[in-house]
Amino acid sequence: MAKIKVAVLFGGVSSEHDISLKSATNIIKNIPKEKYEVLCVGITKKGRWLYYPGDVSAIISGKWEQNPDCTSAILSPDTVHKGFITIDNGTATLKKVDVVFPVLHGKNGEDGTVQGLLDLAKIPYVGCGLLASAACMDKATTHTVLDYNGIRTAKWRVIYQREMKHLTERCTEIANQLGYPLFVKPANAGSSIGVNRAENAEQLLNAVKQAFEHDSKVIVEECIFGRELETAVFGYDAPFASFVGEIEACKQFYDFDAKYVLNDSKLAIPADLPIEKSREIQKIAVKAYMAMGCKGLSRVDFFLKEDGEVILNEINTMPGFTSISMYAKLMEHLGMTTEYLVDKLIEQAITTDRTC
């Protein structure tokens, strides 16, 4: 029986490029080789798409780009092709695939752009579709949809690039409405890239300017004091949530370094919670997942306040898949090894019709 051909996309033009390399390495190593034939396609930070036939171990360091056997790769939107066209010394070769695993974090990969291209090509892919990917990536849209569905999020305001001429006044207005401390985030970024906490007017202004380096729209949120909890959601028509996990960040908040560099943050799986509270969080996670139109997988992050109120922080449609990432660890606690999880994600992508 012929193996299923799965293309793994990694890298990308994103501030989370290096995290994608780590996630993809872990995923490729855990794809059952007796069932799947893997085609590796990397996207450089400058946006070059390259077919990479080399050793998986070179991906995580970025050395894969220097492999002399790399060739240009084009994902064809032509539904007849259903795959990638590689170009080597002027010779074009079609490499058909059955499914794509876009292990891309952040902009230009997790935000619906690649998903739209795959939709045009009519190639099945792992994870959320175009609309859900774009909506979950944009924090303002996420807030809007969840607010409409009665799911509690932090109080928030948005600042647009066009307001830069009156930024000081706008920041003062928001601070008066929400109060300090505040969190400032690019509307479209992940892994806490460009996120800062502001304790006063000067810090707020600087944080907003820094966030604008990553996006043309910035979100300012009230600071929520509480425990940081996460749950993994899996599935299409009948999604379910994992046990709830807890993060004890090694820094003041769970920023990029705390997630991927320092490796000192502690994860508790399951979190020490009353069973009723865990079930409440799982229920909200699935409700939010479905409200946003998610499919396949997502990690849903929460705050739990001292008074017991549950605040949804964000939904990540292509969560980190590194060896220390929460999503895989949460699913592993349910008895799903990374190999089994990767297999089921690919399998569901092939067999499930995608409508959004």
C-alpha cells in the first residue's frame, strides 16, 4: 500500500520563525514513517520557499538553508497539480502531496494566508481554516467574537496606526478608562512577541510604539491578576478539551523568553483545581473554539482570578510543538503520545471536509 504523502511547511516570514523550526523538527521526527512519506518545505525569513531533502536535524539550527540540494519550491494553486513544483537548474518537477502540515507560527502562516493558498489548491491541511486562522490571529477580532458569544475576556481597547499623530492623547484616554497596569500587544502576533506591561504613562507610550513595530494595530488590555491556565482542544465536528494545565512563569509574565529561552517556567498538568472549575474551563474552551470556527487543534489560554472568575486570554490555532510546549504535553496526559497525536491530526485533515 502506497504511503500517504505529507508536506511539512516550516520557517516563515514571521517573528516566530525560529520557534517554527523547533516545532517542525519535533513533528517531523514523530510522523509515523511506516505510514507517511514526508516532504519538507522550508520558508526562509526573506520569503523563499525551498524544498529541503536533507537531514531533519539541520532544521532546528537554520543550517538547512545552506544545503546544496535545496531547490526552489512553488505551492501551485492549480487544482490539477495538488502539490509543489520544484525548480532545479531550470527543470521543473511536480511533487504531488496528499496533505500539508503547515507548522507556521504567527504572521504569514498561522493567520490564514497559507490556508487560503491551500484552499485554492484544494489540498487538505492540518489545523484551522482561513477564516478561523485569521480571526484568532487578530486579537481585536477575537475579543469581538468572544464578547458577542458571552465569553469573558479582559477589558480592551484598540489603537490604529492612523492615530499615531494623537498617540499621547489616545493613551491617556485608554489609561483613564482601564487603569494601570496595562498590557500592550500587537494585534497580530504570537509567542508574546512585542508584548509589554505598562505601569505608567511613559511605559504605556513606549509599549505602544514598540508594538507598532510588529503590526499596524495595537491592543491595550486591562491587567488581569490570576493564575495562568491553558487547555488543549482537539477535533473537528465533536471537539474536546484536555485537562487544564497551569504555568508558573519564571518572569513577571509569560513572555517569549519565559516560553522558549529560559526554560525555567514550571508546568503543572493537571492544574491543582477543583473538578468543577476544571470542567468550567474545559467547557468555555470548547465553546470559544467553536465560536471562532476552529478545527483540528488549538490551545486556549485563560486567567483564573482569586474570586474564581475565568477570563479567556487568547486562542492559538497552531500552538508550539516543541519538546517543552504545553499543547503536546496536555494531550500526552490524556494518553496521546506526540506520534499518535501527529498521526491523528494528519488523518483528520485528510478525512474531514473543511468549510471555513
